[in-house]
Amino acid sequence: MARLLARRAQLAAARGVSGLKRLLRHHALPPAPRRRCFGSGSKAEDRGQVTPLLKHLTFKIKSTGPITVAEYMREALTNPVEGYYMHHDMLGEKGDFITSPEISQIFGELIGIWYVSEWIATGKPKTLQLVELGPGRGTLTDDILRVFNQLGSLLSKCDISIHLVEVSPKLSEIQALTLTGENIQSELDIAAPVYMKGISKTGIPIFWYQQLQDVPQGTSFYLAHEFFDALPIHKFQRTEQGWREVLIDIDPKGPDQLRFVLAPSATPASEYFIQDQETRDHVEICPDAGIIIQRLTDRIQEDGGAALIADYGHNGNKTDTFRSFRNHKLHDVLIAPGTADLTADVDFSYLRTMTQGRVATLGPIKQQDFLKNMGIDVRLQVLLRNISDTAMREQLLQGYDMLMNPKKMGDRFNFFGLLPHQRLTHSDQKVSLQHSKSLSTPVAGFGELVWK
Ligand code: SAH
């Protein structure tokens, strides 16, 4: 493992990915969010950038009127031809942002241990499907698979398979390379439910899908890291006339400029999504996230398993978090769609509501607490003990600081878990868990890791 770390550190150093100079997508927003949202604030030269997707969207708006922020976000990110995620690698130095698994191998290793610990806690089922939503470069699953391999004797009787839900042909190609060690792009059939297949470097079958519904049912453990923040959100503004949806229209200042406007009257979305007891003046809702949570809930209720969701987010108290990143810098959300990342904080309270209490929810718990509970300090010491190279030790410590420091990712990132109720009701051990008064079994990460 130390050798692997060394290789990754060398690679990162070669790429200049020290992590610390890169802007992370979770960075706190400047104040006065509404001004940022409804104003433009962009440079003149940026405003002139007319991308094919901007052309497509202005054509659409001219034909059928202003579009919702959700439609804008969906088109900008996943339009099959011009969507941001579809045809380029946005992660790392040459991209637009960097994520925890790309910063330190320890992150993925601890998540791997979480899955093994939950697999043990649920009675070591004979099959284990690991399902990752939005796997990026495949680094996180690769680190998890290395842990599975090292715990081979424990998992030897278990039939393990990997199922990746990924819309991007480009990223699935990179995932295949990371996980199988070869390019299996030639087998790609983007129209089939399983659009690609491969075998991991350790001999585990891997399947790729466009959507969660295509993944076969069965005991599954789900993972979503920085996935939910990429799903399209609707935005609503409280006005004197009541709630109005924020829409995107062509700016009269120029044919190729966009601006935010408010729907002139209430829309079905504003009537349906806003709760009567809402106290905020501006609200973001992600119905796609709700649908995915309901699907995960159905599956966990029927087949067992668990889901681990990690992302930046809040508990139903933030307002305008919609933002864009390009080349590691904040970017105007309405400029050059298709060339920049669009993201919004995940509302964990909404995710919890969407489970309808049919599964137990754990968290959100801060990343620094989760990783501490998972034993990150011990893991760091073990790795440091095995490395003498000063630059690599420094790299390791910087990675740890980035993941754990409350001012970096430690506080802004959260872990959120979904588990069957029965997983939490048959134990005599006590652990304090947020939002789950009835829970009495330690679930690693949300309480201290206990190996039985
Ligand atoms: N989990 C990775 C990558 C995060 S970026 C990491 O932490 O490094 C978001 C990922 O979600 C990308 O792989 C992107 O292609 C994928 N994605 C975005 N929208 C998606 C959708 N609607 N369905 C499936 N995958 C999606």
C-alpha cells in the first residue's frame, strides 16, 4: 500500500496536484448570494463567449420561452453532444476542480473499510454489489477494491461485483482504464442498459449503466461522492405576491447573453415544492435527488445493504448555493454553458424527507468526524511509518490536512447514510447518532469503528 501511495504521490507531484493550490468546489461562497445569483458580474470578454450550447439554449428560449434553472443545468451538464460532463475530464490540475479521492488514497481506503464493516454487520451476505453513482475517474472504487483485495481472506466466499452509474462516455472510458488497466472503450454500447463491461485488476466484474434503474436488484451497497451536487436544481424566490420560480431568459442587452428572471405568476413547481412552513426567502430544490433517494430507499428496504452519500451540503437552511467553476476559479453560472461545472449544495434534510422514514438515515456528519471515527489517524501513522521520502511524507500530511481541516474539507463536507431499520435495532451497544434516537448499533463512521 505504501508503494501505491508513493506512486500516487509521484504522479500527483508530476501533475502538480498538491491539492492545496486548487480551488475546491465546496469552498464557501462570498456573501450577498442573491446579488450573485441575479446579477451578472462577469467580465466583458467572458460575456462574448458563444458556445454551441448557448446557441442551442437561446434558440430554445426564443421558441418556447424562459427555461427553469433545472433545465439549464441539465442541458449544460449532460446534454449528449455538448454537456460539460460528457466529453472531457474535468477533475485534477488540467480540469476545473479536485475531489477527496483524488487528493489522498486514505479517503477511499477508509470508505472501503466502511463497506466491509457494514457487510459484516449485515451478516456477511453471499453476494455484494458495490454500486457507485457518478464515479468520476474511478479512483474511489479503485481504492475500495484494493482494500477488498487486502481483506481477501475475509471476503473470499463473497461474490463481489461493481456497478457504475455514469452518463459520461469520456469519464467511463477513464474509469475503465483506472479500474481494469486497459482501454475497453471498443465494447461501449451507449444504448444498452449495461453499456460497458470489464474485469478489475483484481478479477472482479465491473458493469456500467446510464441510470440506477438499470442496476440489477440484490444486496447492494451504494456510494455517491460529489454526485448529488451535480443534479439539476429548481430555484424559488419569495416575493410579495408569493413564491415565484427563478427562470433563465435572454438578456435584452445582447442576443447571446442570459439573465435570471422571475416567473410572472405561480407555477405548478412553486406550488408543489415549497413547504407551507418554509421560512427562507430563497430555496433550491433538487427533484432528481428526491427520485434517486426514493429508488435507493426501495432497494434497501427490499434487499438490505446500505447507501453512503458524501457531499457538501446543508440541513435545509441555506439559500442560494448555485455556482460554477472553471479552471479552479469561480465562474459566472450563465456564461459559456457547457464549458464550466455547475453545482449546488445538497440539502440533506430534503434527502431525509424523501426516504419517508422507510429506511433509517444517519447524519449528515462532518467529514472530519466521519474519517476520525473510521480511524484516519491510525492509518496516517501507519503510512508515515513506512515512508522515509520527505516529499512524500509532506504530500501525505497535506492530503490529510485538506480532508480534515475544518477550514478546508473537514467541516464543509458531510456523510449521510441510509440503512434498513432492522440493521440498527438488534444490538446492545450504545453510540450517539444524530437524527436517529431509536438507533442502538454502532455504524462505523457515524460512531467509532468496531471490528467484530
Ligand atoms: N465521484 C467522483 C466524481 C464527482 S464529479 C469524485 O468524487 O471524484 C460527478 C460525477 O457524476 C461525474 O462522474 C459525472 O459524469 C457524473 N454524473 C453527473 N450527472 C450524472 C447523472 N445524471 N447520472 C449519472 N452520472 C452523473
